[in-house]
Amino acid sequence: MNKAYEIADRLMEWVSSLLLRITGETSSVWNSVVYGILVFVIAIVVGRILRAIVIYAIHRLVRYRGSNLLKGLVEAHVFTRITHIIPPLVILALLPFAFHGTPAFLRLIEKICWIYLLGVLVFSINAQLSVFWRIYSRRTALRDRPMKGMIQIIKGLLIGFWVIVTVSILIERSPMALITGLGAFAAVLMLVFKDSILGFVAGVQLSQNDIIRNGDWIVVPGGAVNGVVVDVSLDTVKVQNFDNTIVTLPPYSLVSGEVQNWRGMLTSGGRRIMRSFTIDLSTVKFCTPEFLEKMKEMAILRDFIEKKEAQQQAGKVENTQNSLGLVNGTIETNLGLFRAYMTLYLQQHKFIAGQMTLMVRTLDPTDNGLPVQLYCFSNNTDWVSYESIQSEIFEHYAAVMPQFGLYPFQNPSSRDYINAALLTAGRRPDELWGIPVGTMEPGAVKQDRSVTSPPTPQPPIPPK
């Protein structure tokens, strides 16, 4: 303070002597005006000089030994912003000596300087926070965490603090008294800033509870959201749908409503396959010894049939998870044997997660037949690969079904009606196109529908 007083005293003497030489008389008003202008000029010049020195030193440091953090601070012009505090400090140190007492003009200048000084500090800190977030969000552990909303919350709190202090400086009241007085306007503020408040609270919940992250695949039922989260901020959540459209949501809609996040599927390493074919019930038959011997030619079924026959001869038929894998299938019907085949096929499939739930089951019968469903998990969660695996399994499902004497239900088409009419007219089956597989093969057994209770149903044995 004494040093600043000495500098200010010398400047005032120099201004007085200069005006005396120019005008030939002394005036305290003109001395103060010229001194004030000189102080502003000195503040700007000192600020420019110190800014140039700091920036030069920082750039030299970055060039030789610069870290990512230091480079980020330089790119965000953080050091340049911080040097803006020098001019108001010079003004606050030298200007009061130009005035006697505390006139209103001096108080106004001091208020502006303090507000500017605090604003520079707040916005410099916000710039540093942005740099910290950009650097640390690149780390693997934090890459997908929605930290942007938390950074925005801190920035908002700092700006709110600066606004409150600014108002308290202008009205010359304590900031605590100002905050206490704002309680009377809380209801009005909640109505006016309802969306901002809801977004603020929802942004905190999204970050704290780890509801969504950048890169998550989310689906909002009943809405137009089915894609990957590309950005999570305090007031918006951006989702890129699979048709490459961008949907913007308020965060509170994800907190207050229903949202399906597929992150668990991706992290588990297994994606569910749950589809079914509807079997024509008229093709479900009992297995005959001849049919079982025929099916033993399939290597995948030989051990299963032999173990099941051994269990039947021993008088105990187990169907538990500990019965050597003899679950999800029987040898009583061709459908049960088919379920066993598909279960064993899936258990040996290299793209099916064997440690997860796997079963082949029948669902409730419908007017179109009996649905047989495959329930398992692919060990590849990539969309394209998953669809390829699922398609390959169901193509095999459909192709192997006739070997068990089973056929899926399918509504007749116009081609079926035309073929039926041509057969009725006397055309030979080999002259027609699109005859269902196995229906006109030699040796196929026709079912006598006039017999209501056949003694022993004999299933058709499909040829090789």
C-alpha cells in the first residue's frame, strides 16, 4: 500500500506540474481528471505488457515441456483471460489517490472494477473446467460417463454466485441478505424457470445414478427414440437413431418416464434369440422303433436316443438339468425328438452362449398350430453379426424340420389354389411348380381322417 501511495503521489505531482506549465494555473478538478485518464492508460499498458510476457513464457514452456493439460489451457486461452485481472487491480490501487473522500463517481468506478475482476476469475475457472473435462473424458474409465452435465452444473453455480455478488456490490448489500430475500420469489422463479430446474435435477440424477451414458443404445417406448446416445448435457440428451436422424430429449423425460437401455445386453456378452415356427398339429406323430433307428443315423441324435432308451428300460426317465443334458426333448413323438435335436444343435453351435439360458419349448396352441420357440443367446452382440447368426439358425430350423415328418403351418396362397385346381383337373404333380416338400413323395402315408381313433399312429418316414 505504501508503495502504491508513493507511485500515486509522484504521478499526481507530475500531472500538477504538467498542467501548471501548460495552463499557467493549478486546478484540482483538472488534476483529478488527467490523473484518472493517466491511470487508465497505465493500467491498460501494464496489462498488455504483462500479458505478452506471460503468454511468451507459457508458449515457450509448452513447446519444450508441454503436457496435455498445459496445451489444453493454452488452446482455451485461459492464461490470456487471467491476465485481464491486471488492469482493474492497477486502477483500484492508483485511482483512489486522485479523489479526496469517497465521491459517487469513485465508488461507481470501484464497483465496476470489482465486478469485472470477479467476472474474469469466474469465466477463467469455467474455461479451466472445460479443459479438464475434455482431457479426462478421453480416459477409458470416464469416456462413457455423462460428466458434461456435472461440469455444466458447476459452471452454472459459479455464474450464479457471480451474479449474486454483482447485485450485492451494486446495491451495497450483503450477499447473504440478498440470498435470503430471494426466498420470497421462489414460487415465481420455479414457474418461470420450471424447465431449467427440472433439467438441472434430472441431469444430476442421470449422472449420479448412471442411467445413461454416451454410446448407450436406448429405446423410449411409444416414441421416436431408438438409437445411440451421442451427447448428454444439463438440458438436452441427443440420440442418433439407426436411420441417422437426431432426436433431442429433455433429461427429465428420461428420469420421469420409461426408457429401455441395452447397455446390460452389450456388457453381458449375450444377445437373446427368441423366435418360433408354428407346427402343423396334424404332422405330430408317435415315434416308432423304425423311425428311431432311422433318426440314429444323425450323429447328433444317436447318443441322446440310446440314453433315453436306456432310461426307459431301467424304468426311470429323468428330465432335469443333471440328467446328462437329456432335457428339452423326448423320444415319444417326432416333435419331442425334434426339440431334442434343436437343443443339441444349439448347445454345439459355436456362436451360441452355452452358459446362458438355452431351451426349445412349445407355446400355447393357436388356430394356426403349435408354436415351437427357440430361446437362447448369441455370444456376439454386434447387430449385423447377431442377425446373421439368428438367420442361419432359423434357416437350418426350417430345412431340417421335414426330416422329422414335421411341417410348419402356412396360409395358402393363390399358387396353392391354382395347383389344387390343376391336380383336380388331372394334371400330374411333376408338371406343377411349388408343391409343398414331401406331400407328394413316393411312399408317403396318407392319413385316414375317417378313423377317429387309430390303434397306433404311424408317422411318415421321410426319405434320405
